[in-house]
Amino acid sequence: MASSLRSAHPTQHATDWANSAKTALVALGTGTFHAAIRAMRGVEERRVRQVLHSMNDRQLAAIGIDRAGIPAYAASITTAEQMHL
């Protein structure tokens, strides 16, 4: 667990992958592109929730959320990341 706290932002790996895939998917058409983005967002959001659930209550409080707020926080992060694609 300690190593996950020191690693890159949980969404960084998914964002890097999404940026690489973006160019290839555009060639397949916008419908396919948007479907792939939604799928990637779902995977990314699940990963963020997993990381947050692995944190203790003190760590969650340090970033300003509690356990009940994890789903909304994960959705807001991944939505913000999606806006940058």
C-alpha cells in the first residue's frame, strides 16, 4: 500500500494510454472513438475507486473526502481527465 501512495497519480497511466490511443481511434470514426473513451473512463474510474478504498480514513481526510464520498470523487476526477482528451 505504501508504494501505491508514492506512485504517480492513479489516473496518469490511463491518461497516458488514452492519449496514445486517441490518434488511432479518431481514424475509426467519432462514434467508435467516443465509445472507447467511455470504456476507458469506466476502467479509470474503477481504478481510482480501488486506490481510494485502499487508503485509511486519515489519508482520505487529508485529501478532503470520506468513504461515502469516494464514488463521487472518483467520477469527478475521471470526468476532469476526460475533458483533456
